[in-house]
Amino acid sequence: MDFAKMPDGLVPVIVQDAQTGQVLMLGYQNEEALTKTQLEGRVTFFSRSKQRLWTKAETRGNFLPVVRLPTDCDQDALLILATPDGPTCHRGTTSCFEQPEQLAYPAPAVSFVAELERLVQHRHRFPDEDPNSYTASLFRKGIPKIAQKVGEEAVETVIDAVAGNRDGLPGEAADLLYHLLVLLTASGLSLENVVDVLRQRHSTISQGVRREE
């Protein structure tokens, strides 16, 4: 980072959810804040109002664990991809760019699936937090039972698709996707592992098409 380009030595930092892609907040870092972030793996900013370093959520506990820190082409702005431990904004919203009255608005499809996977993973890590949760009960039954449910939902999805049941198909597909997320989590995997395979296959196909051209 070229901190010298800025008169006050501070560069703007955008924090983005590494799983959902949602922009969470804007902050500023000096060289010391960036170094602390890299060493501790939690987002630390420089507070312009308090004139000191502050680790995001140091009093509330909703830290921003860092996944990656890509810089822009001019080396004077930073994008931090993080996996928030809870609401990022002090108002209790997921994002500082999200108004409380907007919480009922539907999230983009891909973003919502990522949020659902995060909830499934949380149930897996903390099964006793909500013992009556259906997701937690599936994890207690183990992979064979979860895999059985995936098979059942897959068959029901196929039946509705073949029958042309457009009303029932989305519900069956939703059940299938949900149970697949549970199965991946129970197996120590995630959607990212699946997407990695798709990316690799897409790259192979794209290279083959370019060669044919």
C-alpha cells in the first residue's frame, strides 16, 4: 500500500462479506492498522474521530475475521474480504449500508444461499444452542440419515420436474438444496468446494472452445 499518497496517511478500506459478497462497511487504515490486521487476522481501523487504532467490534464481540486483502491497481485503496461473526453495523444490521426498514427485503439469490449455508454451519458448530432445531437434529443423526434425505428430496424433485409440476418443483428443489448444504457441512465441505470444481470444469471447457476457434 502507498500510504504516502494520502495527506493524512490513511487509505479507504471497503469490507465485503467473503461468502455473500455484500458490502459491509467503509473504514480507514494507516500502515499500523493494516499491519495489525494482517498479524491478528481481524479487521483493525484507524479512527479519525478518536485518533487511535480500533479493532472492529472490540467492545461488542462481532469481529471481522479476515479472509483476503486485495488492493486496488493504484495501491491507495484496500478491499477486505471477511466473514463477520455477527452484525457489522452498530445499529444491529448486517451492513452499514443497510437501513433497519430494509431488513425485510429479499437478499439476492446467491447471497441468501450463502447466508443459509452459514446458518447451517453455525448449527453444526453449536448444536446445543438450539437443540430443537431441525438442522441440529439432522447432524445428530449423522451422515447416513442426511444422505438418505438428500436422496429422497432428489427423487421428489425429479418426479415434479418430469410431471411438469411447476408449482411443486421450487419447493422440492429448495428441500434438496437445503439438505445438500447440511450434507456438505457434515462431510467437512462447503459450497465453495463445489464451486471450485465447477470453476475448474468451466475453465477446461472454455480453453477447449478457444482451441477449437
